[in-house]
Amino acid sequence: MKKGLLAILLVGVMVLGTFGSGCIGGGTQTQTQTPTETGSPTQTTTPSGVTQAILELGKVTVVDTGTAIVVVGPKGEKPSVSIPSGKKVITVTYVVDEQNTPSVKELMEQGQGFGAINPAFFRDTNVDALVIAARRETNPEVRTEIFKALYILGNYYVPEVILGQNRQLRVYWDWVKGRYYHPTLPERYDLLWEDPNAPVVDTGIGSYKNDPETYVIATIGWPESFDPAWTYETFGWEIWHEIGDTLVTYWKEETEQVTPDLAVAWAHNKEGTEWYFVIRGGVKAYDPWNDKTYPIDATDVVFTFWRVARLGHSVSWMVTEFMNVSASQALTEEEFNNYVKNNPLIAEYNGKTAEIKSLQDLLNFFGYNGETAGVFKLVLPHPYAAVLNIVADPFLSVVPMEYLLGDKYEEALKASNYGKNPDAWEAYVQEGVDDPTHQLMHKYPVGTGPFYVKEYQENSYIVLEYNPYYWNATSNPGHKRVIYIINNDAVARVQLLTTGTADVAAIPTDKIEDVQGVTKDGYKVVVQTDILLPVLTFIVFNTQKEPFNDVKVRQALAYAIPYDQIAKVVYNNLLERNWGPIPKPWPGYTEYGIIKYEYNIAKAKQMLQEAGVDPSKYSITLIYNAGNTQREKVMTLIQNVWSQLGFRVTVESYEWPVYLSKTEHGDYDVYIVGWVPDYLDSDNWVGPFLYGATEFSEINIEVSG
């Protein structure tokens, strides 16, 4: 239980609305204070480290964001608190759907960490209600205030300790041209090119050479899977951005709008709950393993989206949360035309909006006059402002249903009435890792993108070759081949780069000096650090284990981290402080009402005493992914400090796929990871970091003031 945190004493608007039965532990002792001239509480901190921007009133939580008051609790509760005049009040009430809310233990068994539930397996129902409210709300100003409240709560509950926000570090030879940066997608390597006079160097992989037509990347780890429906990490998504196509994409550095890819046009109903994507005609998926091609149409798109949900890997949360794939369908052009005649749609693109009453209207609006391959109807349970951002993610790269189902393809097609009833495919696709379609795609990926996987040797190399059947193929791509050389030794990767064996390399920040100023044949190594990324590096507590199930212990350990030393020694000052689950400068980031955790070993010991925890009774294992020397150093520094507190602390490493499996199943004490956003919306930080998978039968949002 928390002590009283906030007393707002000015005469003002009472919190209105009805709250219900509920969740979070009550029992508060309210501290009073003198309000500031503006009517906001002063920014003080209680001895236990609790910010006074949060108040608990029984089962209701009140958060002062500085610019609004956010009140959340079960429907039926009636808290009594006065609000300073002039403050906007956002009230969120809810009813929990107990029957459909899985237990945290079930989610652990299913491996849903950083998927259906946050990586810390932390659950607070009021926090969950705010996450869902932000997803349902369409007013950007209201959403921002809810995001601020979530930032403040995430900072207080600290299921993850944010070590900092990363600055970009790119290390490559200047013979590489055309590089660009996008916050969520890697570069397309057919769009980059090299100086034709760049040196030619043996790669050590077969007869492959690093020449100007070959892009060689020296990196670490291994993709979680070659199946796009079963990969939820940056390496797997990078591979699929090269070998696959999504319905829409971001062209190079675009962030404000998406660009047509396999969908040539799209529109939605006025409620925003039905989206219609016209599928590009003439697209083929190339199967290099059998030298075959498969035509792509709207049924393949339905199958792709439905299959992600069916397999149920952690990445599927973005489909199951925001989309109703069971109600989604494949339509013919004629069926779409007949529907839209009586049900006009709204199309928005390039800053323009139009009412659509025919397929031709829609194609004209997007300026497309080529062939089409049906229409994909995507149904949403609720409107969601960022749905197109999700559709652009590589895990939704379209896969050929015929390839995956083989001789069952025609039967499955008819059973689903040609994509009208996708749930009929339950007879052909299983849940989980043993599904035959997953096993096939995991080993032998097939896609429609600019490259295909030609060959690979696990934990050694991957070779991508330019796809001759790519729908947008050019006779002169920037690169005809991409080779990933996997080497977990940082010194070896430095050598691969400096000898010109690799064009680009994953160089840890403590090795920057080893590559700066290096030249070869008149070329030089570029070290780029100019962009503050929307990427957070953090450690994760297993909040289902003692002593991490105690918020005061988590706060104490957050004070026992040498942030400045980590930033300077490990990250070469390329890690900037951040205190909660939203990066600067995204909506919701705030420094109002938060605890700015700093290294304070005395405070950490005091808080452990207050929590009644004897550190000598606990063993803590800190884990990191093998080959990541920066994370190894971070965990070693933390080990040294936490050992001083009296804990028995060890450090272990695991290969990337094993590491992911352990963390997704809650088989850890504390681990370290980074978060690159799935899509560009603040929900994609607060949701993955804080949502505890509570289902609600009712969410109500009221705004006053």
C-alpha cells in the first residue's frame, strides 16, 4: 500500500462520475501541503521516494499531470477530492471482464511477455484502464494527458528501470551512399549504393566477396525466426523488411504518412472501424527453395493477418488488440463496388480527403491505374488512430497461403468461402510453435520483397539475393546482394570493418575509438551519433517474484544503479537520462511529478529497510544476450552495487533466441533490453511497458473543465 501522496485543497470542481468494483489496494493517509499560486501541488517527494503527483483514494487513482487531473477507477466508486479551478479533469471508469482476463501465470506459460502483457508481468488494473482509454480516445489533447499520467505512474511503479534514451550510433565506410534513418524501419538495402571504386575484399563465406554490389553487415545475434508471424525483435523485422512487403510502408524517412506498397489505395468508414485495402495486381511471392512463384491476392492478405493471431506468438498482440481478423474478409472488386455504392467511404492521403462511392473513385484518388487483385476488408473492434502504422510493420508482411498450406490450399480456400470466413482455417493452422506452417516458414521463408533468403548457416551468416520476381524490380538496384556476418566478438567485428570485409558493423560505444579515423584506399570510416533515437534501454524486474513484487524494493533498486557511470563508461555518453516509458519528445513525456532516480546507495538501503526486506535472503540473477558487451558491462556494474546492498548477485548470458524465450516466459529475475518502437504512437511505449492484459467489458471517458 502507498501512503497518501497528494492533497489538492483549493476550492474547485469535484471529481464527477461513477466508479465500480475494483482493483488496486486502498488505505491511504493523505498528507496536506500549501498549494502553489497556480493551484498545483508543490513538486516534493516523501521520504520513501514517492512523488506527490499521485493520490490513491481507495480503489481510485488520481494523477496530477501538471496540465490536467486524470482520475481512474472502477465504475461505482465515488471518491471525494477537490480539483483546482481551471484544471481539465479526465475521468476514466471501467468494468473488468473477469471471465476473459487471463491470469498472469497463464500468460507466462504462453510466453506472452512483451506481447499480450508487459515484460515485467506487472498488473495494475487502473493502469491497464488508462492504457485502453488512450487507445479508445481520438482527441489528441486528451490522449496526451492520459499518456502523461501513464508516464508518471510507470515512473512510480517502476516495473522497468529506464537506464536512458539512446543516441544513434552508426559505423560504416563512406563508400556507402544514400543512407537514411527511420524510427521504426531499417533501410532498404536495394535503395543504398556504393562508390563503384570501393575495394573488393573476400568475406570468408564461400566465394562471396564484398564488392560494390554487395552490402556486408557485421552484426550479432540471430533472428528469432524467419517466420514473420513469429518474430518480435529488430533482426527478424529487418530481414522481413528486405524480403517481404506490407500493405503500406514508410518511404525512406517518412513518418507523417504511409505510402502504398501491396495496397495501392485504401479507405475507411466514418466510424473508423472498417478499412478497405485495394491489393496490387501482378505481385508474386518467390520460393527460392523450390524455384516457384505464387500469385498474391486479397485472400493471401486475410490469411496473413489471421495467421498472426492464430499462431499466438507475443507479436500477435498488435493484431488481437486492434483488429478483428475473424470478421475481416477478402472481397472481389465487384463486391467492393456494390458495397461502396450505398455505403460511401472516406479516403485520406497526401493531406487530402475524399468521399468514395466506387472502386474507380478510390483508385483515381490515389492516382493508380494498374491491375488489382481484390480488396482486403480489415475490421477493427474500436477505431484506432495508429492502425496504418501497425499495418506497415514487417511482421505483417504478406505471405502466400498456397505455399504454406501446400496440397490443402484449395480445400482451405473453399472452406473459408474464398476468404469470407477466415476462422475456417483453424482446421489447417494450429496454435503455437508446432504449427506446420510456422515450421515451414521458420526454416524456408518465402516473400514478395526486393530480396530473398538464398542461404544461411545459423549463428554464422545469412545471404540475401535480389529477387528477380519483385514487383518493383529494377535492372540496376543499389545492391544485388546482402550478407550478414554473425560474430558476437566485438573485437572481431572491429576487424571485419577496418579491413573492409564489412561495409557496416555493430560496434559497441566503448569501441568507437578503435574505428574512428580508420582509412582504406582513400576512404574513411564514418561514426555517426547525431540523432536522439526514440529508443529506450532499460532493465526489467520480474514483478511476479519476490522481492520484485514490492514497489518499494523496485524503487530502492532503481536508486542503486550508477546511471552516470553507465552512460559515460559503457555508452560513451550516447545515453541520455529518461525516467519513464515514453521517449523525448513524444506526447506524454513529462518531468512533472516524477521521481528522478539518481544513484543513492544510502537511500536504497533505507528503502529496503522500510520495506522490511533482508537482502541476504535473496539471490538475484542478472541476464543479458550473449555478444552484447555493453549490456554485459551494465549488468556487471549493477551486480557490484546490488551486492553492496547485501543481495547475492550473479550475471549470466544466453544466445538471443534462448534469451527471448526465457524472458517471454518469465524465466528470469532481472534482464536488460532495448525498445525500438513497433509503430509511431506513444501508445507503443506505455502499452508494451505497462499493460497487464486486463480485459474490460466497459471503458468510459469523461472530460470536464
